[in-house]
Amino acid sequence: MSISAKTRKSLWAKSGNRCAICRLELVQDVVESNNLILGEECHIISSKSNGPRGDNKLHCYDYDDYENLLLLCANDHKRVDTLVETYTVEKLIKLKKTHSQWVKTTLSLDPIAFTNDEFKTISLKRIKTGKEIINVIDVVHTFSFENDELIEKEEIELIPPFFDLLKEYVDILDMMSFKQIAHLSLEINSTINTIEEKGFKVFGLRRSAKILNSKKEDMGIWDKATIVIVRNDNPGIVGEHLIMKTPKSFKLKV
Ligand SMILES: [Zn+2]
């Protein structure tokens, strides 16, 4: 059996034509001269017993039923089918549910949600190195740093000072030499390691967003950096991404 036209339609609609992990907009056929990426209809449980998650019991009637399918971009499809220990059946079902809920609440209310700053949910990528952090914060106009509630003194002495350090560098990165940036990158590497040892993960996102001032006047498109540090058990963590509500406030650099 193959995926029926009806199932396919339902899968694409309920996914908002977006990858369930990175939320990139996807297309069904190759369209000339645009940047859209081809979507892939993936099986949560492979119909082959030696395929990805193929040793699990099927939770619906057929492998090609909507319940066993997930819309992903090629990159995430590959990751999900390679890292089967991370992307278990339970995890994928949960991820699919979260995504369709997000489509319902965000995209249906605001069809242009992804092109401005009004969308309510963002997906941040896991950050493991200083270089990755620097790429996110390098000469942005505005930034937002957030963390899960800190309990121990050690955590308070680690995470807020780390944000203070980043805040300082946002402004001067473009004036630093390559050597200075390399040293900073090393320093951040070791701080990230310490943060991870304490049971946290670092996520970041750099994007262009329309900025409104307090009078709701359009200030144009600005580059915005978001860095978030959460505990390993934060429910927003999906594989190498963190799904979270858009931070309400952020600090303007000027
Ligand atoms: Zn993707």
C-alpha cells in the first residue's frame, strides 16, 4: 500500500506545510526559482523490521496511515532516521502533536506569522560551541537572553555572568580582531561545557524581525539574537531544538 491522496492532503494541511522539527516551509513538488525545500513524508515506524524504529508495534492499521506519518525536511528526515535512539516512536508522536497544535494556534490565527515578529512560537537550535554563539550574536540590533529558574548558588554564579559577558560583546564584536574573537570563542566553549555539566543546555536563534517601538510604530527589520539556557528536562526540548514561546520583551541595543 502507498500513502493515499487523502492522507497526504491531511498530513500537509495539519503540518502547515512545514517541517515538524525546524518548521521550514516545504513544498510537494520542486518549484522553480524559489527557496522552498521539498517536504518528505516520513514513517514514524518503518514497515521494514530492520528499518528505522521498525521493531516497534504499529499504533494504527497501516504503515501509510496518517498516524504513522510525519512531514519533515530532508535534513531532519535523515537525522530522525539515523538517531533512532533519540527520536523514539514516543518522541516523534509527541513532536507531531506539538507541531500540529502549533500550526493550529499560530499559523491559522496569523497566516503571515513567520514573516514578522508576531508569531508566538520559535524553534531554537542547540548550541555547543563559542563559534556558534558568536554567529548568533555578532552585530545584532537587539537581543534576548533567558534561562530556566536558577536554584543553586553555583548556577547563579554561572549563567547570569555568562549573559553579562555576551551582552558586553554584542556591541564590540565587529571591532575585535580575529585573534581576539578566537580567544573569546575558546572562553565561551569552556563556559558552555561547565553549563552542560550542571545539567543545562544552550539554544540560540538569530533572525530578522520587524521591530515596533512602544508606540507600535514600525522601526523596520532588525537582526535579533535569542539565547536560551534551559534544564535538560525542559519539555520544550525536541532533539537538537528548543520550541518556545517568543520572548515578550527584549532589550534594544540603542
Ligand atoms: Zn526540518
